[in-house]
Amino acid sequence: RFLQDVFTTLVDLKWPHTLLIFTMSFLCSWLLFGMVWWLIAFAHGDLDHSTRLQRDPAEGAAGSAAGFVPCVTSIHSFTSAFLFSIEVQVTIGFGGRMVTEECPAAILVLIVQNIVGLVINAIMLGCIFMKTSQAHRRAETLIFSKHAVIALREGRLCFMLRVGDLRKSMIISATIRMQVVKKTASLEGEVVPLNQIDIQMENPVGGNSIFLVSPLIIYHVIDKNSPLYDISPMNLHHHEDLEIIVILEGVVETTGITTQARTSYLADEILWGQRFVPIVAEEDGRYSVDYSKFGNTVKVPTPSCTARQLEEDKSIM
């Protein structure tokens, strides 16, 4: 199945493997056609020592008088045939070797090698270009806070994280979504080890669309429809079967390529009763962002109970 889509398979390979295949594809084609050119010269008698003394046209008038015309001039061994193969495929053309009208088979091989060389160039150079311009390279400068936090906002428990973009070029039509992945069991007893549940988010612009001109705090209100409704500080440890995946998608402004950045938070990476410190400040009429404090948090008063308990008993506040 992977070989049915060779191009995507090559693009997905690691760089050392891609460069090895890139090198070997050219080297093997040069060797293969070098052998073909050597066989043509051997079959025509170009490698015979007696005829080499009469060879024309590059080696003098004596060869011309004898009337012997080789298929390819100046091929004396496999090494010279290999060099001629390289010259044909990469169109270097040093001028010492060339195809003559003597052998139609040699002309046919010349055409075939040129076509094969163009196909190899198109595939391998296209593969290298795609690897260097892959969308995940742009995602390297889309950053998420190392930890997520749960704290009160507008009197309700909220799950919060911070996202930012280090580049000045914008991510167009950026959207963000979150999923909770946890082990669940149905009423019929079916166990789903990796059940994915979408969770609704709130952000400064509303909905899933964001305008990432500066770092934003994305939050999810933990209400009765939230899969985090029964989560308390006691559940936030590494033994808890819980992971929250965050996916940011958008179009790169400079290239028009769709990119995606992902991160996830395990239970022990969620801090209870903390919030992110402000990092955007106004200086001399301009806004500046202090990314050194991007993931910093401070403790805030937060009830040590689940959102369900907080909703059922308001006196906890």
C-alpha cells in the first residue's frame, strides 16, 4: 500500500533515507545506461584494439580514410561508457564523446535515457522541494504553553491554555479545536480504549476561529456537557487515563499552504488553581510581547472540587 503512492512515501521518509534514495536513483541509472552504452560499443566492435587505431572523426585523418565510424566516439572501456552516460543524462556535454549516425540502436538508447533522466529529475527534485516546504516547518513557530491550567473565570471553572505565533507573518483562517481522549465503557459493556470527545471552546473572537496577532488564552468552560465535569485536583496525576489534544490549523500567509500544529496535555500537565501571567504590554504607543513568560503561571484562589459539586453547592464559592 505504501509503494502504490511512492511519491508520498518518499516525502514522508527521514532526510538521510531520502538523500540516500536520491543519490542511488541517479547513480544506478548512470551505471545501468553506462552498461548499455558499453554493450553497444562492444557489439559494434568499437572496443576492438585494431579498430581503435582507425577511429574517426576525433582521432585524425587516418581513421577517416579507413572509413570506420563507431556508434559513440571515444569510448574505449566501461569507464568511458559510464562517463558518457553521465554526460547524456545530465546534459553536461564536454565534447569528447558523441553519438554518430552509425547505430540506430544508440540513437534509441539516447532518447530513452533522456526521458528516464527527466522522469527521475522530476520525481526526486519534486520530493526534495516538498520536504523543504512541508507545512509542519511553519508549525515549528506556533507554540503552546507547556502546561494547561484550570481556574475560575466569570465564576465558572475553566480549562485554559495559551497559544502564540513567533513569526510576524499571519496564519490566515486559523481555527483551533480540542478533544479529550480517555478510556470509556458503554452501557452494554463495550470498552473503548481511546474514545475521542470534542469539547467546546471559548476564545476572544468567539467560536473556533482565532485571530493570532498576539498570544491568546483559549479556554473551555467546564459545564454539565463537558467531559471534564467530574474532574477534581485529585484526578490530575500521571496515573489518570486522560489526555487533552489541541489542534491548530490555518493557511500560511506567505505560501498559501495549509499547516497544522498539535500538542496534548496529560493529566499531570494540567495545573489546578493557576492562571497565566500577562505577557502583552504597551510601550511608547506600541504593544510588545514578552515570550520569556509565555508559560508562566500564578496561583489563584480556586475551589478544590469538581465542576459538578460547584454547580450543586454554590456555598463552596
